[in-house]
Amino acid sequence: KQIAFSAIQPSGTITLGNYLGAIRNWVTMQNEYNCIYALADLHTITVRQEPAQMRKNILDAYASILACGIDTEKSLFFIQSHVHTHAEMAWVLDCYTQFGELSRMTQFKDKSAKHADNINAGLFTYPSLMAGDILLYQADKVPVGADQQQHIEITRDIATRFNGLYGNVFKIPEGFIPKNGARVMSLQDPTKKMSKSDENVNGCVHLLDSPEAIMRKFKRAITDSEAHVHYGEGKDGINNLMGIYSTITGLSFEQIEHDFEGKGYGDFKTAVGEAVVEELRPIRERYESYIKDKAYLEECYRKADEIALKISSRTMNKVMKKIGFIL
Ligand code: ATP
Ligand code: MG
């Protein structure tokens, strides 16, 4: 079996974008791949976190992702900071990553504009930590949303460069980006991607939102003045709602246009909201029971942490030896 690796930051409540762009594929890939997933808590401190809130976010995110359908019997789901090889590999790869290529990363540009008071070195070298996450497990496929395409590319570049110097150490991974749902946009500003760390809560549907909150957010979603449900230029809001609806229901855009012929945006927004409510309902219910059982959550991640350390240490040791360290 091929290996799939992916991770998500516990930087806030998991969103519908994270779910449709990535986590849904994490779940379906479990049957076909050896799946290794991580909660990328080391990545979150590139932005300032409040300690008590961070602890809560980590457990909440862990429980939410299990609730999406990650099966700990089939897949590894560990906590990045518990597996020390990740920080070690990040340092090594920092030394094989160029300033120039990091400077071209759009995520760095976006996030440093947003957090202008804290443009720290970690924010800048985020891609080499992420490259290490993936390369440690010799992953074949990396299921992520479209916004991570550039980080997958730099991971491949770093790995290829390293292999060029030292022989075949790393498997060169490929992104696994879904055709549908890869870029869910904010409901309040459909030119911007939906993000967990977004301050505008109305733009963002969270996995654990109540049905009422979800319906309210969809009803308030920004659209346009045309009042005709079809996909087109200048219709970012409607295009986004159609994308969400299509991803969840499996209906094609043509089918959706046909079904909503002659109907207004109000009806369409209600239909999209209801589809999302039903998709997320069982996830929220499972989350409610997981989050009450901290001992079970701990058992799950401790077991996975240990196995992840074993697997990743093989690559880490090989890398250290190749470079010239004495082990
Ligand atoms: P942050 O704002 O803190 O970066 P985020 O919502 O971007 O949070 P990440 O943890 O950075 O979440 O990304 C987790 C996964 O979710 C990645 O695979 C990413 O590509 C995917 N993802 C993030 N936002 C979206 C989105 N709007 N649509 C589809 N996929 C997304
Ligand atoms: Mg992100």
C-alpha cells in the first residue's frame, strides 16, 4: 500500500473548508492507503497563542477529527509536538532550503501582512517544518486543500535537492487535491479562503456550529444582485455556495442550475445550509461524546505518537548519517 500523510493545525475550530478540502479525503483514503495523520501543533506557534486556549484547541481538534471518521485501528493520528523527530528534521531541512524560495511563499506573504507585529522566523520557515512532516514518513500522497499546493511543491524541491546531494533518501511526495471542495471561500468575503484563524466568524462555518448558527451564516452569505443561480464570472459568492453544495450532494453544477431554475437566492441558501447541517450533524454528535472522554483521547494519541516516532526515526537516522553526523 502507498502511504498518505497529512496534518492540520489546531489553530482554532476546524472549518467546513478544512473538512471538504482535506479531512473528508483523509477518511476515504483509509481504505486504500496506509494513512498517517498529525495534529500540527508546532506549526500553530508561528502565530501567538494563549496557553490555556491552545491546550483546549489541541484536544478539541483531536476529538473533532476523530469524529469526522478517522479510525485509529486503521490509521495513525498523532500529535506532532510529541514526536521529537519533527523539530529535528525541520532544523536540518532549514539548512537545505533557500531564503529565496521561502520568500516566494504566498502563505508567508499573506500571514505576515495579517500579523505585521509578529513576523517571526518560524512563520518564514514554516514550509521546511511542513516538508519534514511529510518526508519523515516517506509519503506518496499528501491530501490537502488547494492553498497548500505551493508548500507541496517546495517539499518536492527540498527533497529532490537533498536526494541529489546524498542519494535516494526521501520519497518525492505528490499532492492529493480534490477536484471539488479544494478551496472553500469565506461566506462574508468570497474572494478570500475560509480559514480557521479568521476573526469574522460569520464568514466561516465551523464543524461544531449548531444547526441554527449554520443556517444563519448561510442566509447571510454575501452573493450578488442577479438573483439567478448559475456559475459565472463575478459571482464569487454563488460560485462558492454551488461548490459547497456540489461537494456535499455530489450534484453537478449543471444539475444544480437546473434544480434552482426560477428560484431565488433565499431558497438556494436554505438548501445549501440544510445540506451542510445534515453533513455535520453526526460529526458534532460524535465529537460531543469523544470530548467527554479525555482518557480515551489520550490513549489514542499516545499509542499513535509512539508508532510515529518509530517510523520517523528511521528516516531521521538515515538523514543524519548521510549528512555526516556521528550517531
Ligand atoms: P490557518 O488559518 O490557521 O492557517 P486553515 O483553516 O488554513 O487555518 P490549516 O491547518 O492551515 O487550516 O490547513 C489544514 C488543511 O485544510 C490543509 O490541507 C488546507 O489545505 C485545508 N484548507 C484550509 N482552508 C481551506 C479552504 N478554505 N478550503 C479547502 N481546504 C482548506
Ligand atoms: Mg492554513
